Amino acid sequence: EQPEQPEQPEQPEQPEQPEQPEQPEQPEQPEQKPKAKRGAKGKVDEPISDAGTGEAES
């Protein structure tokens, strides 16, 4: 049945990649900055640092 391989010509569908132009939505990234501030307020990362300090004590 290997002769079916000729179906590979369907690969030409890759031209759909032109949809990548949607990436321009990245401009929303600026919202990530506000999220970063939230992370600072949450200081969720600090507990991780404390864990490292705890190891230093021992």
C-alpha cells in the first residue's frame, strides 16, 4: 500500500502559514507588564527565595 505515499502532495496546504500575520496581536503583551506588577505584589516568587535561604541556614 506504500504507493499511497503520493498523497504527500497535500503538504502544499502549508501555505496556510500566512495566518501567522495574526501575531500582530502581540501588542497585547503590554498587558503582561501589569501582570508582572501583580506578581511583585503577590511576592509569590519570594517564598521560593526563602526556601533557598533555608537551605543556606542548614
